[in-house]
Amino acid sequence: MIGALLATLAVELLNAAIEKLADRVTSDHDLQIGMVKDYGSAAVFCMLCLSTLVWASALVVRFDWF
């Protein structure tokens, strides 16, 4: 469970690094850089969903809700 949270933090840090690097490369509006930033945000969202599933399943098992 802690691993899921640490993985989420790692993906978020990678996303922040991608965004900072993209902003450093050019300040102009670029569609491809925008897509890369969107992919990074999507990766963070997927990791948050996975972490939620891990924690929810652990709670279900722990409290015998199912």
C-alpha cells in the first residue's frame, strides 16, 4: 500500500520534470509539447486511480465489507 503511494509520488515528480523541461525548451505554444504534458498528466491520473483501487481493496479486505 505504501508502495502504491510512493509510485504515485514518483510519477508526479516525473510529470513535473517533464513540464519544467518543456517550458524551458520553448515558451511558444507548441501542440506536440502540449500533448506530451497531457500524457504526463494522464499518467498521474492513472497512477492515482491505481492507488485508489489498492487502498480501497485493502480496506474492503481489512473490514470484511464484501
